[in-house]
Amino acid sequence: MPLKTVKEAAPTGSVVKPQRAALKQQAYSELKRLILAGELAGGSVQSVRQLAAQLHMSKTPVHAALERLEAEGLVTLAPQQGVVVRELSIQDIVNHYETRQALEPYVMRRLAGRLTEQQIEQLRQNLVELRRSASANDNSGLMEVDAEFHQLLCGFVRNDEITRVMQQLRDKVQRVILRVTEQFPERMGKTYEEHRAIVESLVSGDADHAAHLMYEHLGQGLRRFLPNR
């Protein structure tokens, strides 16, 4: 009598844990996107139940995602209130711009006259996408392309510490850009012209001018919130 082949069942944990991890990551990514895009507005109060229903998930992965977002400073979990989406304060915005004004002009001095043809092409393609977003009054698209421009430049320096700082600032970069473009829509077209001038100075090798343009470009955003600066 032939022996029956017995299929071994995979340990429960090996299937369930990856599924749980995937759901937590999915909840985290989607909630973060909604916050950065302004679809979950700063200052608004949500409930875990509402958010779970919106994402078509159970509350468990959503709550885990919210704990990560709280650690990143994007939300506050208040037992009596629910989930409060943190609003950027004026001081948050000032700190953000001042940090970048100290860092990014240095990056311009490092890059001026040293960009590769591939890097120049990446920046020019970014300008095309930025102009398209500005022409379409696409705040969300402009926010992403604008943030990518600054990330590209800092990445070209190949300095791990600069990359680390910019990655830490990345989420605030997007939220600040969104705040500026929503409150001051005239900045959309000006941002394109300022970015284009920065690229031209980098390509021509004028380090001092490129650093000055970047400092002023960031200063334009800062002065929207502190007119006397």
C-alpha cells in the first residue's frame, strides 16, 4: 500500500506576521500621504475608527501606524480627543527655513561647476515637471517636485550627514511647501524661475551666485511668514 504524502503546514506565524507587517506599513504610508498632502488637515481631530473605515482596515494596523506617525511628530494621540493632526507652528516653519538656509547654500558652493551631464539632465527634467505643475495650479504635484529638487541637489554632494539631515527634514519640507503655495499661490510661478536660475548658476560654475540665489530662494518662503525678516 503506497504511503500517503503528507504536506507540512507552514507555521502560523510565518504567514500571519508578514501580513500584519504589510498592513501596518500600508496604513502608515497612506496616512502619511494624506497628512503631507493636506487631506488630513493640520489641527483636525480624527478617530481611529474613522481612519480605519476610510482605509478599509481594522483598527489594529491603523493604531500601530499612528504610533509611528506620533513618533515622527505628525500626529498626537490624545486619549480624550482622539487623533490630532499636528499643525505646523510659525516657529516650526522658521526653524525649518533657518536650518536649510545654513545648509543648502553650502551645497551650492560644493556643486557649482561640478555637476555631471546626468545630474544636469535630472535637474532640467525636474524643472519641466515643476513648470507643468505650476501651470496646472497643481499644489500637490508642485510640492513633490519642489521637494525632489532640493533632495536631488543635496544628494549630489554625496555627504551622508547632509543626506541624513535632509531626510529628517523631508516631511516638513513637503508640509511647508504646501502651506506656502496654499496661502501664497503667486509663489508657484516664482518658484520655477528661482529654481531655473539656481540651476543655470550651478552649470556655469558661479558658486557665490548659486549660494546667494539659494539663500534668497529659501528666504522668500521665510518672509511670507515673517515679513520683517
